Amino acid sequence: QVQRVESGGGLVQAGGSLRLSCAASGRTFSSYNMGWFRQAPGKEREFVAAISWTGGRTYYADTVKGRFTISRGNAKNTVYLQMNNLKPEDTAVYFCAAGLRLDTGPSGYNYWGQGTQVTVSS
């Protein structure tokens, strides 16, 4: 079964940091673009960050620019999201996704993880 598996979520105080990881299971994603999305209760899934399959291009939502950094592992099959200076409004379930199109919308991605909860207390 092909899937992405996220890890690294948890509870952190405002101003703290977390690093999310997303690994592949069932196939290689080294030639896929990767994205991170998040969904808070009662809200739609929203774009957070994306990285091209080479790692040479990155995109960020304005709400996280300057605080979050997306990167890929050396084998290009793992993607990370370093989150610094976290705010209570960053609280959400975070999903990683892989797709052939580098997109800021969820429709551009074919493979999704199950999500990891990030909770930021004030």
C-alpha cells in the first residue's frame, strides 16, 4: 500500500518549535513534488508549504513565511517542515502530500499522509 507517514507533531508553547517529518511507504517519491497542508477544526484544508522534486524551489503561505522551512532529505524521499516561533493559530492537523504538479492547492497532490496533530498553547 502506497502512503506517506507523518511524525513529529505534539503540544508546544507559543514561541516554541517543532519539526515534522514525512516518510514514504510502498514506493519512492524522489521525483515527486511535496507539500504540507493543515486543517484546523471547522476549517478547510489550507496550503502551508511546497517543495519541488529537486528541492530547488520552495513556496510558503504568507501566514508561515519566515517562520517555517520545508526541506527534503538527501534521498529526496523524505520531506521535513521545521516550524519556529509557533503561534496558537498554527494549531491544526498537518498533512504531507506528494504529487507530480508543484501546486499550492490540494488537488495537485495524489498521495497523502494520515496527518499529525500540532497544538500550540498560549
